[in-house]
Amino acid sequence: MAGPFGEPPEEGRRLLRSNIDGYANGSRAALEQFRSQGYGALVNVGSLLGVSPNELTPHYTVSKYAVTGLTRTLRLAMVPHRRIGVSLVLPPGVDTPMFRRAVNHTGAPLRAIPPAVAPERVAAAVLACIRRPRRQLTIGLTGRAVLVGLRVSPRLTEWAMNRASARLLVVRGAADDGVRNEPDGGVRNGPADAVHGGFRRGRLRRGAGERWGRWLARR
């Protein structure tokens, strides 16, 4: 969901229920199972927008901040359980079809915030946290630079991230035909089972990112 704060409240409530209640219910079920068996690794996938704002995605940002807070809290709660790990993955923009299918009130088409990473690299990060749980893990130079910036100069980094992510989220000079809530499986939104969104330019770059992610997953 993208657009200025104050758009139809029911749309915001749907997003928050999905992203917050979904993670809370999934984490609860997973940790119950892990406690009963004595081991396990919970990995929640958040976003860099869970630690830094974007004024065009206020509800989405709220939900990702909630995922960050939930995961960090659960990690501390699981400290006595040495064989249960809780990790947070914070990817930057990911090249998925989500941006073609999201509710959109910006008036322009959405895109994955560049430089977007391949979904395979996010999957590899999740597997890395399962194999060796850690507090949090990001992907790519952009993610690392943002996290370092938030430590060194949080106010400047938040300002720069907000300006850059809001500007890069939309395709300037193009018109969008409005709100949509569900993928239609047609040419416009792409196949319903598509993995990639087609937002990474260049065949070589796309192929390299996907191969790199698959290689990391096999390590």
C-alpha cells in the first residue's frame, strides 16, 4: 500500500492485520513447537523500512517497525533457551511482483526501490540465519550502508533514506490507473506465481544476482 497518510482507513487496517498479526501468530506457533522439541530457529523477514521511514508507505512502515520490535523482543525472551534462535532479516528493495499488485494511491506506477536485490539473495539470508542464528542480517551494500549510517548519524540517515526511498519508489512521468487489491494473473500484473518483478535492469545483472543467491543458499 503506497500513498499519503490518511488514505482509506480500512486498507490500512487490512495491511496492519496481515503484516503484524500474521507475524505474531506465526512466531507464536513456531516458538511453541521449538519449546516442545527443545530447539529451532525463528527467522522473521522485515525490511530496511522497519528501521528507517518512507513517507509514501506509512502503514507498511508501521508494520515493518512492528516486526522489528517483535523479533527483537522474542530474541531476548528466548535467551534462556540456548538452542532456540531468533533472527531478523532486513532486506532493501526486493525484485518481486508485489509492487505491481499493491494498493497504490500515488498516481504513478510503483517499482522496487533500486538497487533492488534478487529474491534468491533474501532466501539465502534466511537460510544463513537458520544455520547460524544472529540478531539481524541485511543484504547488499545498500543495506549495510543504511545500518551503519543509522549508528553514526541517525537523523541524517533517516532524512536521506526517507527522501531517496519515497522518490525512487515511484516511476516519475508515468501514469498509474489506480487502486488494486488482488493480482489478476494477467499481463499487467504478471503471472500469479511469478517470483521476480522485472525491476532489475540488464540480463547479466539479473542472472548474476539469482546465481549468487542460489550459490549462497547451498553453502
